[in-house]
Amino acid sequence: MRIKCYYLLLVSFLFFSFVGGCSETGSKSETSNEVREPSPGRPAVPLSGRITSPSAGDEFTRGENIEISLNIDDNAAAVSSVSMTIDGREAEFAGQVPGTLTWDSSGEPVGRRQIRIRAVFDDGTAETYPLNVILKSDIAPQQYTYRVINSYPHDIRAFTQGLIFHDGYLYESTGRHGESTLRKVDLETGEVLRSLNLDKEFWGEGLCLHDGNLYQLTWKSNVGFIYDKETFRVLRRIHYPTEGWGLTSDGINIYKTDGSHYVYLMDPRYFSETGRIEVFDHNGKVEQLNELEFIDGHIYANVFLTDNIVIIDPVTGQVTGVVDLTGILDQRYHHPDLDVLNGIAWDSEGERLFVTGKNWPRLFEIELVAR
């Protein structure tokens, strides 16, 4: 009996020692920044190299030369070749391993860039070293103020969330549970010519026109709608995993915001995400991006809870301009239910820019004035 107990104790000790050793090894592997690629038939061995600088998440300015220090153990096999990718694309670099590799970040989009360095050794093994860095914009945005060209009446009850101009009419999405609508509005008079009430469960948000149909988001329901522009008949529902804020179209892609610093590219047919734009200025990421409008190759976005509209390059994600609309709504129009600036519409034929806000009694045609 004692022998059997001793045997069981020994087996238990060896089992838990093995499990403990595996757990420790697994933990190290999970926290490591490197990936080992052993050749077929070769046993796994400790990593030979490690990135020592920069650290993951370090910020740089777009166009800066980023120096990446990579150390290789002295007892490792010699490195026969080195390659680098940026977001999966082959990248050019200078330097050697072990040592410092220099990558020129000119021409890259701003935001988080995924760097992968792959070293192949003379013994046939290879290691991949991942590193994420953040690129801020290398330009200071042009600052704009405004000049009011015209002022039009706007329904004081319209909690404006989305706004577009097409064929002489405004189309508007309004929010709040039990009050959300889709509207067709006469610009000159502010009269609502057609209106559709959303179910009480939905809070209306961004709106755009794409391929002759209206697309409307809702806030937290993860559901949107595609309508026939002429009748407001629901053609189908669309679904998305994030909150719905702003929406616009360039005629090919649909762009969506969710209140973060991301602008999402959405496939118009399936409304699935096909890409993301990270929006940065020279100070860092620009969050709270709200209502959108696509104007002359750029995305204009309201910044929630501010009087600012940012102008975004959709290729690089850089903020190229900031429009300060402070004071556009005269004090005499203020009332208890007045809310923030929100609503940008562009008349592409007349080249007119319109702005308004939530429960604003006026809608303005403005001209941008560079400071």
C-alpha cells in the first residue's frame, strides 16, 4: 500500500511539474513580441533575436526615419537574409541584423502601422519580429473661419443627425427615441415635404445618398435602413457591429463613423467593412467624429460637442483643415432645447456648403475663409 501511495505521489509530482513547466513556457510565448518559425523536423528552440527599440505603441511623425534596433544572441546562427513588411506590404529599409534597421515612413497613412521583420538564419530557421508604431500627421491643418452667405429656416424640433442636399432639396435624418424621422425638406422655406417616422426603438443617425437610394443609420441598435429616395419605402435593413453616427458616400464607397477616431469604409451592397481610416492631426488622433459629408475628394466631419468641422484626406487619414464655426448661431436664436452643431450638406452643382445643428432654428449657407 505504501509503495502504491508513493508511486501515485511521484506520478502526481511529475505531472504537475510538467504542466507547470508548460504553463510557464506558454506564458513567455504569449508575452513575447517574436514568432519562431522552426524548419520541418527541427525541435522548437528559444528565440535568437529581440527588438529592443522602439517600444510597441510609440508615436512618430509621418515622414520620420524610424530606427528599429534588433539584437541577435551571440551563439545564434548567422543571419542570411532580412525582410520587412508594413501592414503586409513589402517595405524598403536600410541597415543590417544584428544592428539597426531604418525605415522611412514617408507616404504612409497615419495611425497604427504594423511592422514585421523576418530574419532567416543559416541553419534554415527563421524568426519574425512584430512591432506596432503610431504615425501622427506631419502637417499642421489649415485653419478656417466662415462667412455666412444665406440663412434659411430650419425646424426647431429636428434633432439633426444626418443631412444631405440633392436635386434642390434637403434630406434629413433626425434622432431621439420616439422622435426619429427621415425627411425631405424645402431649402427655402424649411417645410417638411415628406416624412417617415422610425419605430420608437430606433434613434436615427447618419444619412447618405448612394446609387439613388438613401442609407440611414441608427445609434445603438446595430441596424440601418436603405430607402427608395422617392417614396421612403424601406428596401432592406443593413447591420453593423458598432454604434452608428455619421454617414457619407463618394459614389463608390460609403464611409461611416462611430464616435471614435475611425472612419469605416463600407461595402454598399452588403454593408460590410472593407477598410478603416484612422484620423490624426499633428497632435494625435482626432476622436468624436460625427456627421459626415464628402466634398471635392475630402471628408468633412463634425467633431461632437465642439463647433469644429475637420477636413480629412481619405487616403492618408490626415486632418488637412479645421473649420471653426463658433458664434454662427446668433444668441437671439438660442432656446432651452438647443443642442450642438451637427449637419453638413454639399450642393455639388451650385458648390454651396450648408451647416446646421440639433434643434437649430436656422440652417446656414457658408463660405470658408482661411485664417
